[in-house]
Amino acid sequence: MLSSITYRPVVKSEQSKAIELWQTVFEPKEDGYFERYFLSTASPSYQ
């Protein structure tokens, strides 16, 4: 069986769900690592 993956950017309306998914899968520390890259309040250096 051959499967395919489609990669695309996360849109603003999906940001909170993306963070929830990352936290569920990777159990990150409370250092804000994932939030820095996905939240609209992130520094422009990270977006």
C-alpha cells in the first residue's frame, strides 16, 4: 500500500489546533518553544 503526504503551511485559524497536536505528540516542556513559532503574537523573527 502506497500512501502520500501533503505538506502545507498552517493557516491562522488552525494555529491553536496545531499547538495542541504538537503538545499531544511531543509533550514539550513549558518553555514556549512551539508557541514561539505558531502564535500570531510570536516575534517576527520566529514567524
